[in-house]
Amino acid sequence: MSFRSIVSWNTMIAGYTCNGDGLQALKLFSKMHQEGTQMSEFTLSSTLCACAAECATIECRQLHAIAMKLALDSNSFVGTAVLDVYAKCNMINDACLVFEKIPEKTAVTWSTLFVGLMQNGLHEDALRLFQGSQREGIQLTEFTLSAILSTCASLALMIEGMQLHADVIKYGFNNNLFVASSLVDVYARCGQIEKAYLVFADMKHKNVVLWNAMITSFTRHGLVEEARCYFDLLVTDQTVKPNIVHYSCMVDVLGRSGKTDEAWELIQQMPFEPTPSIKWWEPCFAFGCICCQRKLGECCVGKEVFE
């Protein structure tokens, strides 16, 4: 093209970003900047998304400086994008400073910092932020509810979890699979297996995440037979395909309960090719050694060394 408008640049940068080619998006932005093309908030937002995908902190700081120079740092889209990069790159203090300077915070802005705090292990701070968002009248979404429920699960906050369960029903999110999975996790971590089961049973359609939450609930409390029963139901369910997480959970709980023969049998039945990145051998080997199952331990080591 002999003449590239800002719309053309924005379209190309956004296209590369959406297709997972963040580095190319950053190179294109650099070329645009060198040519002196005027930028907009959409240019910066798309490029910052590329920074987040690539965890490009240096480029993010440069873009943040450009945004401040153009007086676009107070724009909610740009500010939220900067916040997202800092949070994903473990620069949570910088993310919080950006958040404070955004004059008009959208629900997305609140959610972005909230998730950032969670990802950085600051669950109590995330809970306080959520409470602040509610005082500000920020509308709840299924994404926010699922995230805050995960925080309650991490902190084993039973009362807060039940209060949020009421909000789930109030706002009509009780049929959302991801919200339901988070609720199951909260109740399970608080020792309320029956409540976790009721949430699971109320869902007409179950996905792989919900099944995993329920099976993990049983394994966490050493309920081997219940976990095995639900695992068998999952395997025979034609609508859901079990993944490595389900098999790994079962291997782990069988190993912990001393049923190393069954654990080894399950490993042999797995419809997955063993690779170094899949760690189902670790619990099997560990508990095989503890229970003096030398043959099992040797097989596990052999598989790992072979790979």
C-alpha cells in the first residue's frame, strides 16, 4: 500500500495479536511509530495486548510512556491494557498504581486487577478489591463470580462462599458451568462435600471442568471409592472426554490410599502417550516406593528415563 491509514495499521496489529503472533504485532507497531503515523487508543490497546501475550515488560513501559505523552493513559481501554500487562508480568505494584490513576473504571478494569492479584497469589487483596467493587456498584459477571469463588476456595472461606452462592442464584448464573465448578471447589475445600455434590447434581449439562472439580473434591478428602465411581461415570459419558488431569487425580488418590496395583493398572489404561511434560508417573512412583512396591517404582522410573 502506498498510503497506510491508521485504520490499516490498527487492523494489521490487531490481526497479528488475535492470531497469537504478538512479536509480529510489536514489530509492526515499531515500524508504524518510526514512520510517524498518529496513534489512537485502539493502536495502543492492541499493541499492549501483544505485550501481555509475550510478557514484554520493556515494550510495555515504552508504550505506557507513549500513552502518557499522548494523554491516553487515563483512557479506560489503554489503562486497563497497561494494567493487564503489568499484572501478567508479576509487576503487581505497577498494576495497582495504574488502576488508581484510571478515572473511569469499567467492570473489565476491576476484573483485570482482580485476576491479576489472584494470579500473583494475593488472594486476600483480591477479596478486598472485590468488596470495594461491590461498594462502587460494579455489575457482577459470571467471569467475576467464578474468579472470586476461586479466591474463597483458596482461603477456605465458607461464609463468603455461601453468600456468593446466593448472588449466583440472584443474578441467574447458577446454570453457568464455570461458576458451578468454582462453587463445587469452594464447598469441597471447606469440607462440605454434600453441598458440592448438590451443585454438581443440579447441572443438567456437565463439562470436563465440572467433572474434574467433583472428582478432585472426593480425592482431596480421601474418598477413594466415590472418586473412582465418578471417574468411571466420566469415562462412560459420551458427551465429555476425560483428560490427563482426571487420570492424574485418580492415580494420585489410589497411590495415597495404598492401592498401587490399581494405580499402575489405571496408568496402563490411559489413552495418552507418556511425555516428559505429563507428570502422572510422579505420584505413582512416590507412593509405589512408600508402599515398597519396588516393581511399580522401577517401571515408573524406567518410563521417565526412556522419555
